[in-house]
Amino acid sequence: MSINLDILPLKEWLDIKEFPLVISGPCSAESEEQVLITARKISKIPNVKIFRAGIWKPRTRPGLFEGVGIKGLQWLKKVKKETGLLTAVEVALPEHVDIALNNDVDILWIGARTVVNPFSLQDLASVLKGVDIPVMIKNPVNPDLNLWIGALERINLSGIKRLVAIHRGFYFFDKTPYRNAPMWEIPIELKRLIPNLPVICDPSHICGEQDLLLEISQKALDLEMNGLMIESHYDPDNALTDPQQQITPENLSRLISSLIIRKEKGNIDFESKLEELRTEIDKIDAELINILSRRMGLIDEIGKYKRDHNITILQLKRWSKIVQDRLKTGLDSGLKKEFLQKLLEIVHIESIQRQTEIYSKENNRNESQV
């Protein structure tokens, strides 16, 4: 099932001749010199169409650099006049929107920390009602797809048709090589649910480190993302915010040149072979669903048998043996351990749930007879 949002295609409102579209600029606008030097350099890169800069910076603790505020918008006006780049800033409060609009900002984006709060989103949606400006919405900090979709819906319902989602990764408790885990399955599902929604990847916030940017940028394009948002600073070592994830305009140009641009579709022979393989997958999926259905049928029988003989549902020794045996079989077949563990866990949770329902029905029947 898809979600219908009234969205204009990216190419209808943005002049894109080179792919990928790149949005770039410093994490924070720090000085007029820093903004203009960076903008002049990245304006020479054909793929860069939009200059981004943080004007108001949401910081975890007070006393840290929280952005230059309104005066930075004057610097962005000079960027637009001198380079022709469109300008984009983050807004978190209704007054931010008003100030940005009054200073000719071309594009607004809503950050991850704001997206987690539906009240904040509704405040922004209310002030945007009747305004014709592109809005980009980053995913929430936590991996909650519905929260992301809700933010997109609120802004779209306010009348914003030039809407873009930005995948910037998610906070994850487990240690990963990334600042924010990509969790690609979430933006992929977003694209499936809202097929007409442009999705841009923000490798800078996913990686948190310069040396991972190319890998994540390439992965994003391979997954048919519509563009990239990469932070660039003419002197990143001395940046006031996130110096480790910003790259120089020169390195940005090299990164873009290193990207492999793949075709969405191949020639007739390629498409024929692909269709043949997909047909085989469809057959296997049907068999897999049938096997899972039969397995759950047996689980129901086991549940009834346990219930009738007054045996507890969870049998830890049996489950431990299943996990051990299935992991060995799967690993010997070339499957990954993490995938197998997730699959077994899903099957086990469903099995326990089904048996619990069987016991609950019996308990309810007994109570009705009392």
C-alpha cells in the first residue's frame, strides 16, 4: 500500500543537468569570509546546485557555538548574488521560518531533532501554510519510519508541494563504524510507500568521519537516492562545528568524480535475464511462504498439545538447540550469522505469540464457565 502525497517531481522545480544532485556547504556559517570562500569554491563543481549552511545550531549543551543567527543570512544573500547557487538553511522554530523567508532563503530544511516532536512540526506546518517554498525533512534521530512519514504529511498538508526527504542515519545503541547507522531498509521502505517522494542522502551525518564519505555516497546512489548532501568547509580543521565530517571543496570535487553512476535499466538482453531471475525469486518466495505457513500450523498443534498436558509454552533447552543447529546449517550454506539470528528471532516471537493466543483462548473459556 502506498501513501499519496501531493508532491512536485524534483526536475519540475530544480534545474538538474548533472547527476547526482549535490547540496553542499559548511555545517555552520561562521564568518562572511568563511561562507563566501567556501561558496566560491564549490560553485565551480557542476553537480552542486544548492549551498547549505547552519544559521541556528541546536546544541546538546548550552555554551557551545549555536550559530551566528540573522547576520549569517546576509552572507547567504551575497552567496546567491555572486555564485547563482540556491541557498538552504535549517529551521526549528516558526520565527526561523519568518526570518528566513524575509531574507530570501530559497530552501528550508527541518532537522532530525525537530522531526521527533510532532508539536514542533505542527507549529512549523502552520507558519508554512500558504507559503510556496521547497522544504527538506530529515529523518528523526531514532529509527521511527512513521514519525518521519508523519512529519512529511504535516508539511505537505500545509500546502508545500516541493517536498524532499533527507536520510541522515539513525542513532543506534550498538557500536557501529558510523556516527549514525544508515539502516538503509528505512529509507528504502519510505521510497516504497511514497514512490513520488525525492530522497536525498546526507553521508556527512551518517559517517561522522571524512574517510567513510565515498563508501556511503556510492551506496546511496546504488540504492537510487536522488542526490547527496555533503558538508564542505574551505578549512575544516578549524571549523567551529563537526570538523571531522566536513571536507574541502577540492576533496568534494574528487569524491563526486569517483562516484560510479549506474543505469536504472539495461538493454533488452539484460532486462530479459533479470526478469527470468526475478520469476525464480517469485517462485521461491511462494514456496517459502507456504513452508512458513505449514511450520506455524505445526506450532499451533504443539501449542494445543502443551496446553492439554499443562506444559509451559517456553522450552529454553529446545529453543537453544534449535538456534545452535539452524545457525550451523545456515552458516554451512553460506548465509550470514546476523541474518540467520534475526530470522530465527522473528520466527520464534511469532511461534510464542501463537501459542500464547491458544492458551489465552482456553483461559477465557474456563473463566466463562466459572
